[in-house]
Amino acid sequence: MPRLVRVLDDKDVVERLLSKVRKAGGQSAFARQSGVDRAHLNLVLTGKRLPTWSIIKALNLGVVYVALNQSNGLAVAKLGPRHRPGIARKHTHRSRPTRRQK
């Protein structure tokens, strides 16, 4: 018998995380109780970073892989780490300045 699952996007995960943080009594309390880094927790709650495995585990969630083609009548969007909507990303590549020739 097939299992029914609820599909969550990043926004849903952050909303669930915020609810758990409030129930725990704040970010520091949630971080202590779940073993999650408090600084990273804050970045996830503000939309600057994606949830880590430790946060996903603390929320009792799992990750599902979905085929990226349209077989069986299902159209699926690519949801890799670089393609997740709603997450602010900084461009971290910095080129080195070239040295001047004398």
C-alpha cells in the first residue's frame, strides 16, 4: 500500500522550524536541546542559509529524491541546492587582483 507523504518546500521547513523554536523558548534553547549550531539556526530562520542535516533531523523530517523527467505523467522541477527558490545567496567567488608588472 503506498504511503502518503506531505511535500514541503524550503518556506514550509522554515515555518516548521520557527514553530519549534518558539515552543522551545527561543533560538538558544532550541539549539541546546537539538544540538544545532545557534548561529546557523539564525541564518536559516532569516533565509540566508539552507537547513543543515542536523536541523532537518531535529524537525523529524527526511529528504526525498524525485526524478527530473516527466515520466508517468509527473512534471517535476529541479530542487537542487542552487535552484531552491526563496533563499538569498551571496556570490562567494572572489577573483584575485592581478599583480602589476614593473
